Amino acid sequence: MSRLAFGVDVGGTFAKIAAVTRAGKVLRKDEIPTDPHAGPADFTDRLCAVLGSWRRRGLRAEALGFAVAGDVDHERGRLRLTPNLPGWPGYPFRDALRRRLRLPTVMENDANAAVWGAYAVELGRRPRSLIGVTLGTGVGGGIVVDGRLQRGATGTAGEIGHTRVAWPGEPCRCGSRGCLEAYAGTYGILRLARRLLRAGPGRGRVLRRLCPNLKALTPKVLRTAADQGDPLAAEVWERTGTMLGLGLADAVMLVNPEALLLLGGVSRAGDWLLRPVRRVFRERPFGTALRAVSLRCAADPDGGCVGAALLAWEETCL
């Protein structure tokens, strides 16, 4: 049996769980509802039940990586702040899981985990410097310099989603305004789409046909509508990609990485996002770093549980 680590990636709706080899191969994968309102202790019980059943079936891990969205205190193994998991900040996840499962446990921000997973597995750790940006409900990021994940002084390095791209700008769920997340996160993209649909009742015919109930609108539907020639959907992606380009350009100018990688469900929009980002990069007069950086979408946009497992290997020196 290969040596394994368990990786957990906790989102606002579901938590993805994987048994991962040191080479990044997934031997088993599952997901459970997060059910955040039931509380962190209930979630911990259900997670331990799943991992316990895996162990009884022969999947015996040597470490656990636990990734969750929010401001993570990596040193103490707790959440400081998270907009989507009320009541979870302060709960001692690392210590509780370590005690229950008797495994070395590492707790990490979900974006850091996803970026590290893509860096280690998809890119083979070949670029020495990388910025990864996760595009989902929110916008997160991770930075790799000289082959090492950068956490910064408080563990919050890479929080590109809460850098400001407009003033005063759209409201962000963090409580501020004008954040990149308010434009390139799912809720910001859908807010723009619905606003354009209300402003032009005759527009968006393909989009309205694909999604008559606009409450059920998703980025996936927007991409399909754009692929089918809907000008309104294309405009949504053009505006979104432009704001994303502004935020990414500033990050590239600060870090000067070799590669820039987009992950998360929204990144499946592919060229609908990449084209306006590249246009923004071309239009910057002082663009040496922007012209040199490699920009692409990850092949596996949902590798957070793999990255969490690999970080557990790294941190526990197994």
C-alpha cells in the first residue's frame, strides 16, 4: 500500500475529502455537506466518521491536511475570520482532529492549498515563482517564491481577492467596497449579469432561454450562453475579465512571477476570462513583467484537498 495523507477542502456547501499519495495521486475521493449552521464540532464528528470508515477499509494515512476558506491562523490551527462559516472562527480544528484521528495535522487556507496542489502536481514544481488565484464564490490566492509557499507575517499573504480595484466600488462580503472579489467572485459576476438583464429587457435572449429563472443563474450558464453567441453574456465576461486583469496586473508587478495560474470553478470560463486579462496586460505601458509571465487556467480547478494533503506531507516532514 502506498504511503498516504488525507486532504480535506472545506467550502461553504460541501467539503471534499481525498486520500492522496506523496506523488499527488488520488486513491479515493468523497464529499460531505458542510452544513455550517450545525457548527464546527458537528462537522468534525462527521468528517472523523468518514475518515474512520476509510481506515477500516485499509486506507491508513500518516498525516492530515485540513484546508478551509477564511483567515486561517496556521500556527494555532484555527480560523480567525470567515464570511461563509458563521460560528466557526476560534474552534480548535487542528487540535481536535489531531486528538480524534491521532494524526499529525496541518491547517491551511483553502486557496493556499489549491495553489500548492496545482503547483506540485500539475506544474511539477517547475516554475520557481508562481501566483495562483482561486475563482469561486470568493477570490483567493497563493504565492510561491523560490519553490516555497509564502504565508507572510500573519498567514494572510496572497489575499488578492481583497485588494481594491475600484473606488468606492461594489460592496464586498468582507465588509469593504471595491475588492477584486466583488467583481470576479461568483456573487459579483451574477450581480453584474442580473443588473444588465434588468437594464435591457430585450437583451440576453440566449441566456434567458437557458435560464428562465434568474435566481438559478450560474457562471457555467453564463459561459454556455457566451459560447452560443449571447452578446450580454459576452459583455459580462469582458467586464469581469477586465477587473480581474487590473487586480492580476498589480499582483504581477509586485511579485514578478514566472507563471500566473487561475483555479476554481469560475476559471472554467477559460478564454472568456483570459482574453480581457491579456488585453489589460498589453495596455500597461510599463509591462516588462506582464509580458513575461505565463498565464493559464489550471487543468484541475478543484485540487484543494490534494494540495492540503501534500502540505501535510511537507509540514510533517514525512
